[in-house]
Amino acid sequence: MRTIQVSQITDAIKEMCIEANHFLTPDMDEAMKCAVTSEEAPLGKQILNQLQDNLKIAGADMIPICQDTGMAVIFMEIGQEVHFEGGILEDAINEGVRRGYVDGFLRKSVVADPIYRDNTKDNTPAIIHYEMVPGDKVKITVAPKGFGSENMSRVFMLKPADGIEGVKNAILTAVKDAGPNACPPMVVGVGVGGTFEKCALMAKKALTRPVNERSSIPYVKELEEEMLAKINATGIGPGGLGGTTTALAVNINTYPTHIAGLPVGINICCHVNRHAVREI
């Protein structure tokens, strides 16, 4: 059994909130640079170059990549041999978010009630997902999610008879409906299977997979590649102003499901696809 002080979690999450809002992950940075080269439309190439300038300024001047610094989504993969001391883990996670957004001068976008909408003024509470895994480590993924793209996400409760063609149609429908509103070039996270909530969670988690890694399941890998090609053929393009780079990646996760259902969740993220990952 390994003991971890919850203060370590707080410190890490504070730093990760600031990091994710100022710097792209290496895979996203490389994908954005490659997009500038591969984009065929002159206007699309111009927009991608402007996005590169924005990223350079954000990093050099420590200005957030985007003014919408998101609602903090936290994935906690906790080794079953870990014991936490020093306080309640969930309180420690939210304290890390609070410090990151307050001390990092990040925009506070969370309201305490969805109807009355009083701002909490520190971007808490976070959305926290826990998973128990083997070992004595804790893997933390902090993924600030802006709502321009979040609002474009969808869940489709398909019939089994809809099959893989129904899944393809659902993905394309979500992307076409999103159009420029998701700040393309986008990353498309997809969850297929499970239940209503499971497919949405899989789609969210899929966004944190490096965009240069494909699924290890052969048919899913083929589906990811096919859907990326079809999405980029829509012509939506960078900024929604036309071009050949509408998406940088389509990441698909699957899970067993009920004989009577075929749930499909599509969680779309904008061109920065912010997240930071650490292991303690």
C-alpha cells in the first residue's frame, strides 16, 4: 500500500489547469503544424497560420490559448494500492482547480445552478471521473472543455439494425450540424456501445487519446480513418470558412452494450483540444 497526501493532488491539478490552458500537448502541436502544410485552400491555410501565431503568443506571453478557459474535466485513474491521507480527495481536486483558475488568472465560467446561474467565481466544481486500476500510481488527466464545442456534442440512441452505417451517419450528422460553431479544425471523440451515459463518457475520454494514435481494434481503426476522410471532405474547413482540414482526428472508443441498443456519443472539441496528463 502506498500513501499519497491529497495536497500533492491539489498542487498537480493547479499546475495542470494552467498548463493545459496555455500550451498544446505535443501530439496536438504536431497535428496543427502538419495541417498548415497539408491544407489545400488558401483561406484555410491563412487561418491555420493565424492559429499558429495565436499559439506562439499564448506560450510566450502566458496568455490563455482561448478566452473560454473551459469547465475543468478531470479523469482520475487510481491504483487500488493507493491510500490517500490529509483530507477528502474530491475536495483536494476542486481546490486544485480553484487555485489554478484564480492564481492563473483564468476565466471563471462555472455557475452554481443551471437556471439561476450565479457564478462560483473560481471555476469549481470540476467534473470528476474516477476509475480504479491496478498498481500504486495515480494518473491525472485535466481537460478544460470550452462550451462552443461542447454544445455541439450529441448522443444518438440507434437501433441495432442501424449497424455501422448508422454510426457513420450519426458522426457525420453531428459534425455537419456543428459546422463552424465547434471552432474547427476539430477533434471528434466518439463512444459506441454501453448505455446512454457510458457512450458519452467514452466520447469525452476519447478526446484525451493522442491524435496520432489509432484504435487497436482493426475495424475501429478503419472506421476512424474513414470518418476522418469523410469529415475533411465536407469542406467546412478551418474556422468554418472552407478547406480540406475540418478535423485533425476521429478517436473512437467502444464498449459492450444491450441486445436492444446501439448508443453513440459524439463529443466534439475545438482545434486546441486542451488537456494535460501527469502520474503521481
